[in-house]
Amino acid sequence: MSKIKLSIIVPCYKVEKYLPRCLDTLVSQTLKDIEIVCINDGSPDNCLKILKDYRKKYGDKIVIIDKKNEGVWKGRHDAIKIAKGEYIGFVDSDDYVTEDFAEKLYNSAKENNADISVCGFDRIDLLTGKVYSREMCKPKHDVIYINENPGLLLEINGAPWNKIYRSEILKKAHDLKNVPKILDDMMFIQLAYLNANKIVFIKDSLYRYIVRSDSIINTINVDKIPSTYAAMKEIREYYEKEKPELLDYVDANAFLHLGVSLMYRLHSTKGVDFKKYYNENIEFLNKEFPHWKNNKYITRKFVKENNGSNKKLLIVKRFYDMNMFGFFLDVYDFMINKFKIDIKW
């Protein structure tokens, strides 16, 4: 049996309607030496039956983990433990990929001896097929060396699925005692970055991320916020212990995802006292991520010296500094609701 080049992990829960399309694109990959590790996370629908049908047809290419429901965080880690690939990637089961997704990511990683390989992706409306946006196809840098310039990581989307990772990076990555209920994808990547250095980019859109037309604006359950704060604090503690030279990046990332992304989602949630949670967020950032406010990666100088990297984040930061972030979010919401355009900041 030839060595497995890439393991693709697919978490499955209540996706029987979309799962066959996802699997069809994976079993048709031009890179043949792959395995598709599917986690049936206690799904109450027909996911397990679908997986078994594909396993019967495609043999060992399909690996099934059938387990009780414990959530995507635990499921991913269960799959990483048994993955045999030289590299590991992820595909969400309601999404799909181009037939050369695996080959281009793997070849780019191998040719550049990279720890992580990243491709572009399309955000597509489920019902109409409209492409909302094409992202990560115009990276400002072809290569990022984390240990040399970690501030450039802020330009990378916070999802694991348009990337592949050298296997040992994920197998030795820290797990979290405090599993986050919000922003878990982003935190998963932060733990991978801790063991990585070289990241390469493919300028092609190889991943199709499906969104529902009625969920462009993400809302949030405020009861999930404490777990997210605790997890982010735990991640900073890992960096402080193992790579303290990257703490400026960690704090800038906390501002991006807690100060901007999380606050935007709260602002979009009806019945939430936004001002209350905004003030609590500022207090938390000040206490646990002290470098967020005067951060060298969110400055005009950094933007100028790094081909425009972090320019949008700098704009948002200026609204923060002027105590006008609420106004910024009002304008942002108007753009999304009126024009159905979701600009990623």
C-alpha cells in the first residue's frame, strides 16, 4: 500500500442533505493517495448510513469514526489521532471542494517544505448559488514565516478548512481544558500556529464554503461567551510559556476576534445589551491581552512596510480609539442588510 499523502477530516452531524455532494468531491480528487476520515458525531439522521455506503463503494479510502455526540472540537481531535497522512486537512460536510483541492495544496506544501498550505475559497449562497465573496486568492505575501513576522497571520482567515497541515503539527498540538463554544475554528488554528513556522499560499479558489441566505448576519448566545474568554486566555498562557516573543501577535489576534468579530455578532443579536458586553469585552482585553491597545502589528508603519497587511484592522482600531465602534457597526450592518455584501474585517 502506498504511503498516504493527505488525510482529509470531515465532521458529520445532521448533514444528510449535503454529505453526498461533499463526499463525491473528495473521492474524485486528482491526488489519489489520500484517506477521508469521517466522524459521525452521534448524528441522529442518516449520516452514518451514507458513510457506510461510501465505505462499501470506495473501501479503505473512507475511514469512519462512529461516536457519541461530543462536538466538533472533540471529533477533530479524535480523527487527528488516527489520521495516517503526511499532511492533514479539513472539509466541513456541508461544503465541497474542487477536484484538485488536495493535489494543489499537497504539492505546494511539499515543494516549499511548508508546515501549512493555504488556498482561496468562495462563499456561496446555498439556494441561489450566488458567490458572496472570493477570499484568500490575493494574499499580500506568497510565504509567511511565523517566527520572523507573526503579524502577517492576522490576514489569514480563521478557519481550518482551506488549509492543510503537516501531520506532526496537529498531533502534538495542545488541547484545551476550556473548550470554546464560539470561535473554536480560530482557536484550533492558533494552537497549530504554535508548532508551525512556514506557511505558503495558493492563489486559486479551491474550496466552496456554503452559507444560507438568511444567515449572513451571525447572532450569538451570550451564555457561550465565558467559555470563549477562558479558552482565549488559556491559549495566551501556552504562548507565554512556549513562544513569548509572539505575544504581541496573540494580543492583536484577540482584538481582531474578540474585540471585532465577537462584538459584531453581539451587535447583530436582538435583545442583547450591546454596551454592557462591549464594556466587559474591553475590560477583559485590557486585563488578559494588555498589548492589544498599542500593538505594533496594528499601526500605519506596519501596514506600509508589509504591502498593506492589516490595513482593514487598522481602520477598525481607529474607530475604537475614537469611541465610535458602535457607529462603525451600524454602518457595517446597513451594508450587509441593504446590499447583501459581507466585508470580512
